[in-house]
Amino acid sequence: MKRIYSIFIQLFEWFLPLTTWISPKQKLFVEGRKNIFQDLASIEAKQVIWIHTASLGEYEQAVPIMKRLKTEYPNHQLLVTFFSPSGYEIKKNDPLPDFLCYLPLDTKANAQRFIESLDIQIALFVKYEIWPNFINQLTKAKIPTFLVSALFRKEQIYFKPIGSFLKQALHQFNHIFVQNESAFLQLKNAGFNNMSISGDTRYDRVIQQLKMNNVLDCMDRFKQAKTCFVFGSSWPEDEAIFVDFINSTKDIKFVIAPHEIKPQKVQGLVEKLNKKVVLHSNMKDEHLAEAEVFVIDRIGLLSKIYAYADIAYVGGGMGNAGLHNILEPATFGVPIVIGKNFEKFPEATELRKYAGLFSVKNSVEFNDIASKLINNHQFRKQSGIIAGHFVEARAGATDLILNKIKLYL
């Protein structure tokens, strides 16, 4: 299977230039990989710590590790690679890494050229990103390689006959840091012994947000002294269950930060609202105070906006897009509502058991829990306390990971 995989990846690379017409995102995916090796040749990268992330979410998971490495190993240089344009485009100017680029496709030739062109001391892959040719080349070069904040379930391809070559790649990691006991046992039952439970570095990441300046003048002017309900990273499937509630609810300030912020998508959402709506892109001071709904058509503000929330709905769970980060509002002690599809997100499953988070299947269930959270102050307060304590109690994954990888630096 590995040979078939390698042939497929090679063919995909050859035909990749012909796919730019598919979408603007695909065009970025292709063009972003055109000059990777020329760019790497132009930098003087010594004592490189390489961290690979799939997209934005995995990058955020790696941030606590990156910050510690930058502080404790100032003479090393941090290289971060992305697979997806959605992560790269947002973070390409982030000053935290010394270098940031796309990961070349996982051909044997690319893996060999990439690794031989850099003075890599250790390599860290985040969560799910397992590229067998790169990992095999790292093993050949005797470069210590780690998988951090990993999650495993029995239905994944690694544990099926067709994925035996991917399972072998997992065996090549010096160490795998898993998020929870379930993932640990899944690996143990599959014959692994190179793993330990570290927890999820996202808890450390969101706790760092508490220490930052989270003041937003626009939110101060908008919220004033009223109860604020924030809908973060919403998709159309999410909006279908809460728009009517917004339209029928008085004396509440609503913030909607849709996942998709293309003008036509945002306009379609605004047209469904019969409230006084202000867009972040054309807000004015006098309009903010009067507005009932504040639509955030800009990336990068949501983590601070959650600091103003009394209640939060986190999107992605009503469809198949994947639930977005519930820990961002939870760290501020905010009770959370999500959609029905969350089984692959252990933090949501666990927080739901403690009643710091509530899942809904339809608009009727959403209306019920949203009304209760708005009208029952004590219930809302207690749920928020549970959410905040939930995050605080699970911090510390970064320390456990650093204590291990320090032995290789």
C-alpha cells in the first residue's frame, strides 16, 4: 500500500498545476508550493526546530510549545509548515516562527530534499498530520520526531489493513503525546509502547488568552451593560437554528462571527435578520450603541470577543464541518451551546457531562436552552463557572511535552 500511496502522491503533484481553476483556495494551495525549495535555500537556518501543522487549529495548538521553545532555546530557529492555505494565509506574517511556509507534497524526493536542505534538530507533528515519506526520511536522518496532542479512534485508517503503512509511520515516532486515556488505550491495544498521556495543548493556549489584553472598543460600545450572546464560527446549518430566536428575542445584544466572511455570504445572513444590524466592516460609534446585532466580518477578533460573552454558541456542530473551538469561550467562564455533531471532540463530550456545555439537535431545543440561560441568571453563572474550571484543571500539557523533548535538544 505504501508504494501505491507514493505513486498516487507523485501523480497528484504532476497534475497539481492543472487544478488551480477549481477554487481560489486550490490556487493558493498550488501556487504556495511553487518556490518552497528556493525560499528555503535563501535562508540561513541553523539548529532548526521544525513544527508541522495542518491548518489554523493545529497551529494554535502548537503556539504554547513554540513560545516556550523560543524562550528556552533562543539560539535555535523555529520553522513552521502548513498543509492548508486557510492556516497559512492567516498566519504567514506571524512573528512567532522564524520561518513559515507550505509543506511540499509527501513524495520521497520532496521529503529527502526538504530534510537534507535544513539543519533540523527535532521535528514535531501536531494532532493528525502523519506523512509517511517525510517521517521515514526523518527516521533515516536520525532526527528525533514527535507527534503532539494526538487523538486516535478505532475507526481511523491507521488501525485498518489498508492503513498498515500509516501505522508503521506511527511506530517511527520517537514519542507520541496523546490527549486522553482513550487514545492511549487505542494505541496500546494496537501494539504501541512509544506514547504517553500529556493532555491537549489547546488548554494552555486558551489560558494564555486570559493574560492578554482582551479589550475591544467596538465591543464596549456595542454591549454596554446588556446581556451578550456570541455566536462564534457559525455555518449556515447553525444559523438555521438560531436566526429566528435572535429575531424574536428582545433586550439582548447578539454578536455573530460567521466562519465564512465573503460579502455575499454575510449579506445573505444579514437579510435574514429583522434587527438593527451593524457590520464590523462599516461600523460607526453612534450605530454600535443602538445596534442589536453585531456581525463580525473580519478574522482574528473572536478570541477577544468571547471575553464579552455571557453565553456562547460555537458553530460547526449542526453540519459536517467539524465543531470549532469550545475552549476559547470556556476559558472566560462562559456557558456554551453547540450543535448535535460533536462525538469526535472529547472536550465537548466531557464538558457536556458536567453541564458547562449543552448540545441541541434543532431550533426547538436551541430555543429552550438559550431561553433558560438568558432568563435564569444562577443557572447561567453556574454553567459558566463549570466551563472555566474545566479548562483550568486541564492545563499543563506543554510542560509534559517540553520535559520530554528537551532530552533531545
